Amino acid sequence: MTDVDLVVAGAGGGLAGALRAAQLGARVLVVEANENYLRGNNTSMSTAMIPGAGSRWQRAAGIDDSPEKFLGDIAAKTHGDFAKPVAEALAGVSAELVEWLDDHAGLPIELPTDFHYPGHCVQRVHSIPGRHGSGLLRYLADAVTQQSGIDMLVPGRVTATRRDGNGLLVTVSYPDGGTEEISTGSVLLATNGYGANRELVAEHLPEIAEADYHGSEYSTGDALRIGADFGAAISYLDAYQGHAALSAEARTLVTWTVVMHGGFVIGMDGRRFGDETTGYSEYAAVLAAQPGASGWLVYDERIHQASKAFGDYVDVMESGALRRGESAEELAATIGVPADALAAELAEASAVAGDERQRDRFGRNRFEQPLTTPLYAVRIVPALFHTQGGLTVDGHARVLDTETRPIPGLYASGGSAVGISGHGAAGYLAGNGLLPALGLAYLAATHCAAHLQKGDQ
Ligand SMILES: Cc1cc2nc3c(=O)[nH]c(=O)nc-3n(C[C@H](O)[C@H](O)[C@H](O)COP(=O)(O)OP(=O)(O)OC[C@H]3O[C@@H](n4cnc5c(N)ncnc54)[C@H](O)[C@@H]3O)c2cc1C
């Protein structure tokens, strides 16, 4: 008899796995390294955007969606090069997941329809009021507290795992230097990726290695090390989510909704340098390549008001990082760019705004409406948010070895596992960080509990 049925290493998206497994009757232990995880991990830092293809909220809004459509969007964004079994499983479970989060984890899920996320052919990105991951994680943590069958060990770091008869033996290290071994049937590695490991980032992600890292300091690649001890395969290690709109002053996300409503990005010379609507992830490397590796996000009062639905934007606003000008000349003078350059960009954007058949010189055709005075600007820098590649898993989140055989009892989710964004930064679709974090944890728990019921663990 093992101490527990499932050890979940990491209390970010992993909490969804803990909750699901316990609801299905498993004895679960969550081991979390960071005592401030509720405000410190990536799930808590996110904008709480979770795709669900075919959900009841979409049906209520008259949106026709399906896993196949979602898969089509993933294939288009990654140019067909992505972890297909994982994407199929996640697209297939995505609607069930957001409904379960609402019904069984207490999240007040809603479907924002106030703007369009780049790359999603329909509105399928669900969220919660406030649109912030700290709220999402708080709901999950509260549900875990109320669920019988789950213990939490915080702070404790899973530093090793090895086979022990039919089960696994997990080594937990404590801040005082002590260690403990816990026997378990299965382990879910939900420790995120390697974004905080500068050596690995320089090796695998050189194009973004100099940018700010804006994710959990505990994302040091522990799952890669633990998986290696089992001969696990790894894939798409060069995949990452970047973001082009971190406020240089507030060090908080401005959110790309500003662009999707019609804002644009200029360099220090007052000129634009690309089509911002391709996606915020790949635009991070584009911004990183500009002189000074920074720019200004320019928008107007209408967009300013619409963006207040995002807690992060409100934080940026309250930090004093926004600049405002009653005219284009005044804004240009305030932010120190040539007034004629800014005026030329406003004129070009106005000329194509509101008519998606027209394109600007970069091919952008989405500007919603011409920008009108008063105008706003916020200084932005590129950032690395998290890595997307990792341990190769199947559609049940089982870690596979180099010959694609499942390693008994070992699961991975979120940044620990291979994602569904292909290579580099350009394959990332909004929500495809949290979906593997919550969705693979959910699938792992479901699979683990089903095997418990069959008594084969
Ligand atoms: C600012 C920001 C905004 C984002 N917005 C979105 C969004 O709206 N939608 C979206 O899909 N994605 C978004 N992402 C990405 C998303 O947050 C991540 O993809 C996702 O949260 C990763 O979840 P995770 O469970 O893998 O990692 P985390 O949430 O970071 O959880 C991992 C946990 O493991 C702990 N840990 C690490 N090592 C160990 C160990 N050895 N033992 C025990 N515990 C350990 C860590 O302390 C941490 O608590 C955003 C990311 C950032 C930074």
C-alpha cells in the first residue's frame, strides 16, 4: 500500500489534476516549492484565458464551434508542425474542461466576446470576471481545500523520483535542508518549464534570451531533470510564449487587447515596424530586434476604456505608466518621438480602419476604428512568459520514453510537458498555455483514477 495514489508536483495548473483525481476517489498529495505560489506561479500571473471548443457558453452566444475547428486553428498557427495527439486530446476535452471548472471547481466561467483573439476563428477563449490568473488559482485552491482526499505540502520541492516496485518513490526537499520520501502510485509533474533557467533559455531560445523573463522563478526545468532519470523523451523544447506588451515602467502586462481594438506599436523613431495582429507572442522577438529593444503602444480613449476589463491593464494605469496627449503633437512631444512620424502612422491606420478588405503596408487589415484624440501611449518591452516544450506525453498526459512507450505512473502537464504551439513563438494561440496546464492535469487525473478503479496500480 503506497502513502498516496497520486503526488502532484506543483500547485499551478496541477491543482486541477489534484481536484479531479480526488473527486474520482484518489488519495492525493500536492507538493509545492513556493510558499507564495498563489501570487507567484505562472497560473496566478496569467490573464486567465482558457479555450473551450463547443462549450455551453458558446452555444448560448450562438457561436458554432467544435474541436475540429480549434484543431484547424492550431494547425494553421503552427503551419502543421505540432504535437498532434496532445492537441487532439486537449481540443477534444476543452469544452468539458471549462464546464467542469465552472461546475466542480467553482470558477464563474464566462465567455468574453468584446474582442477577437488573433488566430482563433471564433470566440472560444473563456475567462472569469477580472480576467486574472490570481483569481483563477484562488478558486482552484479553495476547491482543493474543500475537497476531501487532498493534502498539501508547502513549501516542499520534488527533487527526485524513482521506481519502487509497482509504484514510485518521490523525494521531497525542504527549505531547512531536510528530505522525505513518499511512496505513491503515480506522479504528475506540473512544475512548469525552464523559463527561469537562463542557461537553458540561452541554449534553446536565443532570440528572446536577452528579454525580460516575466514568469515564475521556480520554473527551473525540474521536470526535465526528473523525466531524464526515467529515459523520457522531450520535444519542441524551442517553443515559448513571448509577449510584446510588458509595461516598461510598471513591469506588468498592458494586454494585447489594446492592439486588437486598433492600437499600434511604434519604435523610438515614431514609425511602426510590422503587423502587430500576427500575435503578441511572436511580436516579442520583433520588438526585441528594434533599436533599444522597446517601443510605444499607441491607442485612444475608446480602447483605454475597453481595456479596463483587464486587471493587469488597471494595474498599469494605476502605476502611472500611461501617457496622454490631447493631440497627436502633444503625445509625440510627451513621449519624445517625431510628431510628423506619429501623424503619418495615424493617417495610414485611419485610412484602412473599419474596412477589413484594405491592408496597410505590413499587410495588417484589422484596426476596428480610426484612433481619435485624446491619445494614449505606454512604453513597452518584450518579455519571455514561459516555455512551451518539454516531456513528450500522449493524450492521457502519460510521459513517453524515447521509444514512445508510456513510463508507468509518470504524467506531465503544463510547462513540464510538450505544448501544442509547435516550434518557436509564432505557434502560440491565446489560451494555449493554460489549456495544457489545466487540461493535461485533468486528463492525467482522469486516467490515473480510472486505473485505480481497475485496481491495476
Ligand atoms: C503574465 C502571463 C500571462 C499569461 N496569460 C495566459 C493566458 O491568459 N492564457 C494562457 O493560456 N496562458 C497564459 N500564460 C501562460 C500560463 O500562465 C502558463 O502556460 C501556465 O500557467 C503554466 O502552468 P503550470 O502549471 O505549468 O505552471 P505554474 O502555474 O507556474 O505552476 C508550477 C508550480 O510548480 C512549482 N514548482 C516548480 N518546481 C517544483 C518542484 N520541483 N517541486 C514542487 N513544486 C515545484 C512552482 O512553484 C509553481 O507553483 C500567461 C503567462 C504569464 C507569465
